[in-house]
Amino acid sequence: MAGAMNEPFTIAVDGPAAAGKGTISRALAARFDMGHLDTGLLYRVVGALTLTGVDPVEAARGLTAKDLDRDDLRAPNVAQAASKVAVIAQVRAALVDFQRAFARRSGGAVLDGRDIGTVICPQAEVKLYVTASAEVRAQRRFLELRGKGLNVSRAQVLKDVRERDDRDMNRAAAPLRPAEDAVLLDTSQLNIDMAVAHAIAVVENKRQG
Ligand code: DC
């Protein structure tokens, strides 16, 4: 089925940090030959710039696609900074057009984030809400960061995950929550292959109408 479509087709993948959104989104984009935008990177670029003293709203207004290639965006302090700038309504507003343009590109697009199905692309053809328990997500993030050689503790990673969940879910501007028509995918008990297979089945169902 890869490459079968030229018209826009948007897959929105939302959920909390480290639930598996990125892995699932990359796999969907590869399987259906679509573009993929990790929208968390937009907030991470803005967060990283604020750590060097740049005003967050100006950083968001000046963002370009090239900024997404920065190699410091996965660091834990940048993740926290991203979650903090993400509460600012003007920052979010400045990033809307970039995301919507990507979502409607020809051939289809997968966007993963927190508010794709609710705010950025409420008309998305497919909406997935990917989640897992905080403990499972922290353990995955811990292994990922350790694998990159970062010296983090399990307890600190769990604390970070909980803090970000709290901020992302309880902010006034576009809080993290499942869209009413989202398909829920809890990956707590699933390995990557099972989670990806489930997500592919959801998309195939929708594409077949
Ligand atoms: O997905 P991530 O961990 O890279 O996201 C980093 C932060 O950016 C996250 O804690 C909240 C924010 N974010 C957001 O508010 N809306 C999005 N669509 C994506 C990320």
C-alpha cells in the first residue's frame, strides 16, 4: 500500500512523554510512505534557545525547519525547558502554521505530539492516543538515556516524567488529553512490534474506509 496516495492524509499521534509515540510514528511513516514530524522538537528548539537567554515567543516566531537538526534537543534539561515554554499560548500559536502545513503535505503525514488531534489537526483522518503507566515510561526513558551514555538515576527520570505529565496535562493552553475520537493504545504491556502492529491495523482500517 506504500505510496498509494497523493492526497493529504493526516495521522495524529498524541500522548505523554516516552509512551512510544516516536517509535510508532516513525514506523507508520515508513509503512505508509508518509512524512513524519516530531512536533516535540519544535518545543525543544524553543526550550533550548531559552536556556541561552532568548525570549521564548521570539524563538518560536523565528523557528525554521533547519533548527530541528540541532543535536542537543534530546537532553533532559531541554525536555524540561520545552515543557515549560509549551505552556505559553503565544509560543504555541507561533508554531501552528508550520505544523498544519506539514500535516497537509501531499502523500500524507504523521505528526506526533500532545495536541495534534485536539488542536492542530482536529480533522485528522486517524487519531491515536498512545499511553503507558508512568513507571513503564520512566523505565524506557531511563534505558534510552543510559544507552546514550547519560549519567541519570531511575528515580530522577521518574520524577521528570511525572513533572512533565503534570505540566503538559494541566496547562490552560492545549492541555494533553485524548481527542474524543482518538483510538487509545496503552503500550504498558506491549513490546514495540505489538504496538506498531496495532497502530498499523488502525490506520489500514481507516484507509479502507
Ligand atoms: O514529545 P517531547 O517529549 O519531545 O515533547 C517535549 C515537550 O514539548 C513536552 O513536554 C510538551 C511539549 N509539547 C507540546 O506541548 N505539544 C506538542 N505537540 C509536542 C510537545
